[in-house]
Amino acid sequence: MTVTTALECRGLIQRFGGVQALNEVTFELQAGCIVGLIGPNGAGKSTLFNAVVGLAPPLGGEVLLWGRRITGLPAHVVCRLGLTKTSQKVQVFGDMSVIDNVMVGAILRARSIAEARQLALTELQLLELDGDINLPASSLTLVDRTRLELARALSSQPRILLVDELMAGLNAVEIAQTLTLLKDINRQRGTTLLVIEHNMAAITSICPRILVLVDGRIIADATPHDVSHNPAVIEAYLGVPESAITDD
């Protein structure tokens, strides 16, 4: 069976003033995988996402998408090539309707406004946001605004989706629903997923591989079991005895 590398990051460097946000970050994602990305606040996780998709290009290193160097390309070009992300802080167009928000992403692929609307409706139905598509996005709850952002990202039909703390603020039932949704996106669409999440039980339940980012460096790249028993990860992030970490 041939394994195809979908995304490769080589030695990514990012600085903000005197802060080294990314320090020689190197990893790759195989096509169709679902991988977790964990680390303490300020570790550089969202910075890494922004560097990969072109919102804040890295100062050093390179990003390859399906073997093509995309470092420095504008974010909308990267999105058109099939790579996009959600935002850590929910960013919707509050004055626009729910469906118009999603059509912003869909228009990238659609050949007409009518087709963009249909693509948007499909994603809204998937996210169970099709109850009143003409409401302004600002009227939605925080949870629904988060889902709306995911729907917009999905409407651009990405082959690789970077998911930034999608489950933050959700209750146990909503987390379970979101996990099922992410697994369906990965399995049914074949979308490659890299998921930032602080809920260890959630991330280990869907990701057979986890990257750990601390102080801008990847300090571990392993299975959930190995990551949860890694002394460096426990000291830098998990902060609990190994016996308290589940392997499920």
C-alpha cells in the first residue's frame, strides 16, 4: 500500500519581537490521517497553524503541500489548493446571515451563486445549523458560532483541515457529538485532520498519533499511550503522574 505525504513542514521558524514562537518545527502528515496537536498555552500551536496556511508566513523553513512548496503563498491561494483551518477565537461575519457566512467559503469552489448556496446548505445541515439560515450570525450562541466557522471551512472542500480548539467550551454531550463529526469528516470524506485540543480524553479517543509542542518545539510525536507516559510531556504539559493518565 502506497503512503502519500499530504503535508510536510520542514524547520519552521517564527519570531514575534524577541519571542521565538516556532523553533525548527518539523513533521509530516500522511493523506487521510487524523493527528492531534497538544501543548500548553503559548506553546505556538495556533502560530504553527497560521504559518502553515499562509496567514503569518514563517521566517524560516518551508511548507510542502502534496510535495509542492507553498511557503509564502497567500492564504486564499493555499485554501484553493485544499488546505485551510478554523480559528482559535471564533471569527464569523456577525452582520451577515448564517448561510452567507458559509457561502463565503463555498464560493471558492462553486461555479455559480446557486451552487455556492447549495454547498453551504449541505454543510449547515451536517452541522445542524439549517434551522434558520437567514438569521444574522451574531444571534447564534458561542457553540453554534463555532459550528458555523467549521461549516464555512468545510464548504471550501479542503483536503487538509487544521482544527483549532473546536471543542473549547462544549459540554460532554457536545464534545461527543463533535468527536463523531470529526471522525466522519476524516473517514467519509478522506479529509486529513490536524486537531489542536486541550481535552486529553477527547484527543486520544480519535487520534492514533499525537504531536506535542512546547516552547515552539516538537518534543514528542507518538501514540497517545507513549505521549501520556513521556516524562518530558508530563513535566511540560500534563503535569500529573503517569498513573493518572488513561490509555483509552
